[in-house]
Amino acid sequence: MNWYGSEYGRWMIDEIRHDDVVYSVGVGRDYTWDAEVADRFGCTVHLFDPTPDSISYCTDLPARLVFHPVGIGATAGDVPFYHHVNPAFQTRSMVPGGQWCGEPEFVARVITLWEAMEMCGHDRIDALKLCLGGDLEYDVVMSMIGQAIWPHTLCFLALHMSGEKKDDVSRKLKDRGYTKANNGTIEPERWTWTCGR
């Protein structure tokens, strides 16, 4: 189990095979995790992010990184995105309120994981990293479980999830054979989770 990515975009993962299907959802302006994983394991990493910052940032990517300018969500559609109340933050969210400003900044296409797999010609996802604004990771993980998509490695940001949602996702992942990769348990109090099965 090793850390990959910059100080800002670090995630812990286990071994990945060169032929594994790896999806990274929510790139922002930091694809260091994706590039290091692709370089270390020789796999292709598919990056998904519909935000203008990511689209302009991901124009000249390293080998084995494939960028898709669409969002991933629990449901598909054209969705408004909101900017953070702190203009220095590059993050955007599909969830208004709280730390996200009330007026939409832009509208972008969002697809489900199944639609992303169809678009890319994949019948599975082996490793999935989710870093979305708001608590949308919960919705996408619940959608993943509901659609029986079982990556052997799952990384996601739990920072914005309520305690109830953390407990729910923790229980449902445990029921499906996932364990927290860095210490053997899924801990609801952690901000970032890396789970394996």
C-alpha cells in the first residue's frame, strides 16, 4: 500500500495490474495521482471532469492518461455546477449551498458509471477514485453498489459526508466484502477512504 500524487491530491492504493481499468473522477487541476499510477503500473487511467479548469488543464497529458470532459454522477443529465465561496479554490460542485455559491457558474454533461463504461468500451472498472464537491461521492458509491459495479480498489473523499451517510456507506461496503485498505477497517471518521475487496 503506497501513496501516489501531490500533497494536494494524494491517495493510497494497493497494486494495480497493467491491464486494469482505472477511472479517476474529479481531476481539477491536479492529475499527479493519475500520472504516477499510470507510470508505476503501466496502466491507462481514464480521467473524468467537465469543469472548464480541468478541460483547459488536461490538454497535453502524459502517456496513458485519457481525458473525458464529462462528469460522473448517480444520474445522467445536463447539470449546473457551482463555484466555491472562496475564489482561490478551483473546485466546483453540483450541490449548491453551504460552501458552494448559490448561482450556477456553468452547465455540463454528467453521465453514470455504466454510461462511462459503455462510452469507453469497458465491461468493468478495476480501480475507481472519486473526488467530487459536496457529498456526491456518497451518491456515486451508492449508485455503484446498486448497479453491481465492483472495483477491487475504491478511493473516495468522505470529508463532506454527514455522519449518517458515512455510517451507511461504511456498512454497505463492508457487507459487500470491502475493507479499509490502510488498516483493515472502514472508519467512518476518516476524510479519505481507500477500500479494497
